[in-house]
Amino acid sequence: MVTFEALDAAYGDCLMVHYSQNDEAGQPQRQLWLIDGGPTETYPRALAPRLRELQAQQGGNGPLRIRLGVVTHIDDDHIDGMGKLIGAMAENPPPAGTPDLRFQEFWFNGFQATFGTTAQAGGSVASLASNDVFMASAPGPETAMFIQGVRDGETLLRNLGALKPGGRVPQTLNQSFGSEAHQKALAPRVIRFGTNGPKLEILTPTQPRLDALKTKWAEATGSDAALQAFVRGKIDTSVANLSSIVFLATIDRKTLLLTGDGLAEHIIEGWKDRAGNTDPFPIDLMKVPHHGSSANNSEALFRLFPARHYVFCANGKHDNPDMFTLQALKNACGQNRFTVHLTYEEAHPATAAQTAFLKAMAAASNGRIDLNFRKPNALSVPVAL
């Protein structure tokens, strides 16, 4: 059985994928992927407790082994919780309650690996991240999120490096993508975990798209005003979101589209390059991009990938899940049967309008549409596929 799990990550993403794969002796072994870590508060509230639960379920004997860890991009609502986890593991000794983990593989492009040495504004990326003058001249949530992500991305890389000698993380990041010291996780690429194991089809980002972003970033760093405008631009032009790792995973004939904060049009383009067409491709589960933001979703995306399960990781912040996206889902899915899973509680006041819309949609569907809200005090929303 394949189980997808969306943890209580407030307005961010923190995801797990559970499945079983036979070892060389033909014995089934539990496998776990950890994708993003949500904002900072996700680590103590949901991520660390859930990892400790999983370690206890295996009898508490030895570390919990994670086949794949991923940070899709540097936005704080994806990277910070993972950064807290890796930072705690890197302390000597780790604080009480720190999960004991071993990552077999870890994907993270990082800012400097993606954009090279051109990411400068009166100094290095690190100086930009700590530049109080710049921060004061460029207020706004987009700027704060971006700068925080730059800072936390560099900290994450340092702490991953500190864990390498003990074997708790792989010696090379993005190791399925090559053997170079700064190998990036890029599309197009098809990765297999074992002969009969999961297949991961990487849809974004591509090197040409990153090159274009790198050029735009270099141009923007010519002045504080240009950089401020670039960072605070529309969210669908966010330098972080446009570099988000998106992949379609096939595990035991179950298909999961894991989208990070990718853009609908880029995901569609990536699939067309991979499949050669944009005919509808039914899947089992879609983690809806960017918490259901209207800037990252479209009817075309939902028509291309009709799913049995749609997962929204949101809590009303930035009006997510956006009503436009919910309407697009309704328009695209026609007479399909599916379940909408939400990481917020049914009675959450910040999502009252979204909940009312979804309930009306389900009520009018003659039983075709089900809703699954996170239960009160639950650490996550599990989806059995």
C-alpha cells in the first residue's frame, strides 16, 4: 500500500510518502520520503512528533531511515521546518527529542547552486540575507519570505555538510542526477529507485528556465530599487517558485504529482516534453501547487491530471486555497469522482468561505465528491492510495 501524508504545516508544505519495497533478499522493507518541512513552527508541532512516532513504530531500534528527503525550493514555508530538523541533528549533542534519522538521498538545489555567484546586491547572498538596510528599504511579505529563504538555505547546506561525516545524510546532494559536486535536481530526468521500485519523472525546473531566471536576477541586482521590484513582484514570477522541484512519482502502480510551488504552465510544459502530448493523464493524487494559489493553478492543469485525490496544504493565509482555484477544480472535473483533502480543520475561521464553497460543491455532486479535513489535534491528513 502507498500512503501519502500531509502534515499540519499551517500555510506551508510538509509531506510524507510511505510504501514498501523488497530488499535484495526479497523481504519487504518500509520506505519513507520526506518532502519539505513547512514553516519553522511545523518542526516542534508536527514534524518532530510524527518522526518520533514512526521511529517508535519500528520498535525504536536504530535510526529511522528515510529513502528520500527533498526541499523543493527556498521559500520559508517549505524549507524552515526541514532546516530546524537538520539543524537539531547537527548539534553535538542533539537536543532532547531530536529524531534519529538517516537519509539515503537528499534533493535540494539551494540558491547559490541554482543562481551561481551573480546573486549579489552590494555583496554576497549571505550579506544580502543579513542586510538590515536592504530589508528596511524593501518591506513586504514576499521580500521577507525570499530573504529568509536565502538565509535558511545557506544554513541548511552548512548543517547538511556537518552531518556527512557521520553518514546521516548522503555525501552528495541530488545524487540521482549525477556525481558533480554541485549537481542540480533538474528536468527532464526519469529516476528509478531499484529495478522494480518507484519511478520519479522530474517535470521542472529545467536548466534553460533556471538560466533565464539567473539572467533576470543578475539584471535586478544592479540597484536596490530593481532588486526590490524583482523580489516583490507577482508571486507567479517569484524566483523561488520558478525553481521549484516538481515530479510525478509512480509507486506500485499508484501515481502522485508532487508540485511544490510550481506553476501550472511549467508543469504542463514539463509533462508535454516528457509524454509528447497533453492528453488527459489520470493520476491517483495531486498535491495542489502553492497551497491552491490562483497564480499557480489553472483549469488546464486539473484537466491534464484528473485525480482521485486533491490535497491542499493551506490555512487561509494569503487567502489560500484561493476561490479561483477551487472554482477551476470544479469546472475542470465535470462528473469525475474525487476527494478533496485539506490540512486545516473544518471549523478553521480563516477558511470559512472556502469550506462553504467546498461543502456546496460536494452537496451538489450526488456523492461524487468527498471532503476530508484534518481532524482536530491530528498531526496530519493521511491519504491511503
